[in-house]
Amino acid sequence: MYLSGGTCVTLIMIGGGTMKIFFQIICGSTCNVNPLTTMEWYVVFTCCAAVLAQLPNLNSIAGVSLIGAVTAISYCSLIWVISLSKTRPMGVSYDPVHANSDGEKLISILNALGIIAFAFRGHNLVLEIQGTMPCSGKSPSRVPMWKGVKFAYVIIAMCLFPIAIGGYWAYGNMIPSGGMLNALYKYHGHDISKLLLGLASLLVVLNSLSSFQIYAMPVFDNLELRYTSKKNKPCPWWLRSGSRAAFGCLAFFIAVALPFLPSLAGLIGGIALPITLAYPCFMWLVIKKPRRYSGNWYLNWALGVLGMILSILVVTGAIWDIATMGLEIHFFKPQ
């Protein structure tokens, strides 16, 4: 619930902000239409997401998931190919950022690990997706799920490694806070056709809309499970639609109220880190019940404890980084 809700808030910020950029690219400087504010674009994105959110379950959004995957691969490839094909900006530097002390350097590394963990936030959906698969003693669902996870992360690596390596080569330390898409607008907006810039923005918007449904589905399932468990009957369509629209409104409110939330990516990723590095080990111990003090018992306890320690260190690093570097806080003022 925590990861899904936080991700949906971030997607509203990304999708709504990119909608604004897409309109500016298509409309151009000669357009006489009064542009919408950032908050109004958030409303447009949330309304579109709320309509798509009426699909009942994860199985029904397989097509939406496919669109999300195709658009992600497309815009990642488009961005790094364009960045590599254009001339690098003047003054690009690859010198490492110098820390004032070894402690500050360690804190920065831990905060970066939290941001990386937040980037791979899809891990909280693995068990949700596996739960939709047919399972029997002869054909356990973990077999196709493991194949799917391996294939999915190969695709993710094919998207993220080229854009990270190519982006660093193209922009070095000059990458703006908004990431590679903002770097594309900032440094190559004058020498790239509107068609390519608009296409990149449109792909990001479509990916954000598709991702919203996927990440929000565990929240929807949890809310409906509470109703069916308490009432012992299926959730009516009007309640399901209303609860999903209400969740969209809540995510929109948080996105508007806390526009500085992306600056807390390291902290959010650190808090979520045990879902990947610790909880599975403890779950395996509870479910499989290996012989006490056996090799597997020691291994899973060691990995689980190590995952919790790493999570605490990453959270500490993120908090320390915020305390030392500062955080620009502006409530209800999305940029």
C-alpha cells in the first residue's frame, strides 16, 4: 500500500508535468490559447487515470501493461539515441563530485542507493501478479513467474543501462534535476524537431497512465478485500468505482500538497528496501521452516538481517543528506 500509493503520486507529478510540456511543444510560441497551470494538468492526468482504473483486476489490464512496457522501451531508447547523436553541451565535466569528508561521501552513496531502490519499485507487484496465475502441485505458479521476472529485468536493464551510460556521456554533471527528458529539452530543444520532442513526451504520458493502473491495483485489491471479508459478499460496482476514484483524488491531493516529494526518493526507496532484501528471507523461514541452525537457516537469517541493516543505513543516509544539503519545501505550489 505504501509503495503503490507513493508511486501513484509520483506518476501524477511525472504524467501531469509531461502533459504540460507536451502541450507547450505542440502549441508553440505562436499559440494564443491560455495554457493550463501545473495543478490543472495534474487534474487532467488524474481524470484520465481514474477512467482507466475501472478495469477490475490485474488480468484485465494485461493490454494496458503491454502498452506501458512498449512505451517505456520506446521513450528510453529515443532519449538515449538522440542524446548520443547530438553534440554534447559546452562545459561537460566528468569529474566526480568532491565531498568535504569521507562521512559525507558515504552518506551520499547511501542516499544514491535509496534512489536506485526507488527506481526499481516494481518489486512490490511480483507477488500480486503471481497470485493471478493458475497454480497446482504439478504446475506451481512460481515457475512461470520466475521466468517472467528474469525476462522483465533483462528488458529493464536494456532500458536503464543505455540511458544511464549514454546520458552520463552526453551530459556528465550537467544533467538537470528532472532527469534525461529535461536534459533533452534543455540542451537540444533548438536542434530537434517538434515531432521527436512531442513523441518522447507523449510516450512518457502514456507510460505514466499505464503504470498508474498497475501500481494502484494492489491498493484497489486491498480495499475490496476488506469489504468482501467484512460483508461476505462481492463488492458492488458503484462502490468499487467510487473507491478507485477516491484513491485517485487522494493521490492528486498529495501530489499538489507535497510537490517536493520526488526530492525524498532516496528516503522512500530506503524505507521500501526491506520488501526486496529482507522480507522474502523471513517469509521463506516462516513458510519452509528449515531445520534450525542448518545452512539454509543461517543463510536466510543473515541475508534478512543484512537487508534490514542496509535499509537502516540508506534511510539514515537520506535523512542526513536532507539535513545537510537542505530541502526546498513549498506546499500546494507545484512547479
